[in-house]
Amino acid sequence: MQGNIGQLSVNNSPYFPVEKPQGAALLKFEWPLYEGGLLQNKLSLAHSKRDEAEAALKERTDQALREVALAYDQVDTGLQQYDAAIALQTASEAAFHSASDSYAHGVGTLTEATSAQTGLATARAAVARAHAQSLINGTALAFATGELTSSIDFAISTPR
């Protein structure tokens, strides 16, 4: 808004109205003269929060590394158990065949042949358990390393 305060003519030109502005702009500046260490305290607090976040990250990273190392050790142990179970099965098969042949030729007893057959069945069960445990341990390792993140990874795709 402006208010008219007269007219003005320059070099015999037509008169132009002279107007006085009727508004104002106010600016307010504010800054503290003395903060009493406020900025230093804010900086110290920010450093403290950063250090806390770094410590939390390091703790979680260490936990993840421990989980991966444990899963790896379990896979390694499971594979060794599987190898041992295969060796036991091989030995049990040899013992069973020997006991069966001995019984068939009248040299061995039925008890020995039955015991060898039971040992062979136990060895086969040990192989199955070790195999299943190795698969479980492998899955745990895949999960710990982030290669396996959901049950969708197990889904079998069906043809459409």
C-alpha cells in the first residue's frame, strides 16, 4: 500500500504522482553473547553418541563373526562325523558279510550273524543321522553368512 504525497514533473514532462510507501519490514537478529560452554557440551554429546554407535556396531559385528565361526566349525565337525559313519558302515558291511559267510559254511553262529546284521543297521542309521546333521549345519552356515535369508530360498519352483 502506498500513500500519495504529491506530483512531480521533470523537463516539462507530464506530472507523475509521488507516493510514499506505507509498509515496513522488521528483522530480528538474536545471538547469545555468552553460552557457558553450550556448544562444547553439544559437541561432547555428539562425540559420545558416535562412540556409542561405533561400540554397538563392533559388538554386532563380533557377534556375527562368532556365529559364522561356530557354524563353520559345526559344518566341519558334521562332515568329519559323516566320514567316520561311512567308515563304520564299510567296516560293518565287511563284518556282516564275513559273519554271514561263516554261518552259511557252518563255522559261525547265528548269534554272530545277527549281531553283525544289527551292527550294519546301526552303522547305516549313523550315516543317515550324520548326513542329516551335515545338511542342517550347512543350512545354519548359509544363514549365518547371509546367503540364506528366508524360507523362500527353500521353495521349489513349480513348472507352470
